[in-house]
Amino acid sequence: WRPEEGARALADNLGRQAEVRIVRQGVGLDAVERLLASCGRAREAGESQDPLVERAIAYIAEHYQEDVTRYDVAAHLYLNPGYFGRLFKQKTGETFGDYLVKTRMQKAIELLFSSCSVAQISEMVGYSNPSSFTRVFRLYTSYTPTEYRRQVIRRGDE
């Protein structure tokens, strides 16, 4: 067994960072086998998320209402923004921007059930301009927030 072989196998499962760590630290065969086995179990269970991506998603969930960017999340994870963007897209199938918009729109839909105004909801989900919020909401749902509230939410009450 050579560290390079284990590093390549792990890199296939965990990404390039694992390969670098193994080669630099000279991780033993038993540790590599345990990691590969856990990767196999995770894939069988449908858990394809990378720990870095999971931390990024948690960060987005906590900060979506702020003016958060891919650069902010990458800095939080101590990653290069370009690498982070590629990793996020590879592991989630969505760009960071698309994921952030989806998160904000899902929260906005929840908030439309409250008595908050559209302008308040806009600010609560990270948009400083209600017009921008309305435009993005319409692209996401095919309704303006007011139409959504009137047609979709009220229809559910009947």
C-alpha cells in the first residue's frame, strides 16, 4: 500500500483536499479503509453532502437575511471563493446564488402567511429593495407576493 493510492481513492469520495491531507500526513492504511468504508455507507444511505457544503448550508440558513455572498461563505469556511463555488455546485447541483434565492423565497412564502407587509418580508429575507424582491419572487413563483397571498394562501383557507 502506498499513501498515493489511498489518497486517490479518498479523493474520489471526498474531494481533492482529502488527497492533499493524506499525502502530507501519511495517514495509515487502517484509517484510509475506515474513511472509505464510511464514504461507502454514506453513499448507500444517499448522503452525498460534503461536510464543507453542509457547513455552508448551515451558514446560509443563519445569514440568508443579510447581504451574504459566495465570498462571505467561502471566507467563513477558509476556502477560495472559486473553489467553494465549484464544490457547492458539484455537491448540491445548484449554484450558490440559486440556493440562496431558493432559501430566501421559501422563507418569504412562509412569511406571507403572517400579517407582515411585503416590504417587511422583503427586508426580513435579505432584500433592501422591495421591487427587487417582488421581481425575484415573481420569477420564482410566477406570482407577485401580493398575488400569491391573495390567490394561493387565501384559496387554501376556503
